[in-house]
Amino acid sequence: MADENSSKILEYTKDRLSKLGLKVKIAPKIKAKEFNLAFINDPDFYEKEKIKDPYKTYKNAFVQHFITEPSEHAIKVILINLVIKYEIIKKRVFSFKLERLWF
């Protein structure tokens, strides 16, 4: 359920990720075998509105959910969590220098 506030958060997040040199597109659905960031509301919101909570795990997609407008630091943490999920699903170990993400 997209509203004006959600749209602003998505655009802000897209802008921040683009400034990190990442190719970003906003899509209505999770894409299998791609890295996905999913903006969702707090679980209480879905309970109050009596609608299904979209949070779930995906078998062939790498998804990191986030609830509020992320700060610069939060975006980097979200990306690190996404890479960790990728590693777990692929049963690989990917090594990177954290300081490369902090510029």
C-alpha cells in the first residue's frame, strides 16, 4: 500500500543508494535471484488495518526489509544485512572491507 510518505521514503532511499554507485530501480514485486530491499510498515499497522503483513522469507530472492526512512548509516547496515543473506542462501563467504562502505 503506497502512500505519499512511502513514495518519499522510497525515492530518498533510491537516491542514497544511487549516490553509493548502485544501480537501483523501484519495482512492485520481489524479483527472484536479485537483491531486493522491501519497505514495509510496522507489524502493528497491518494488524490495525486488518491487512496481510507482507513480511516473509523468500526461497530464491535476497530480501532485506526496512520499516522507517533509513539514515545514511542505516542504509549501509541494510546493505550489509542483504549481503549476509545472500551469503547464507548461496552458502558462500564474501569478504569485503567495511571502510569501503563508509565514504
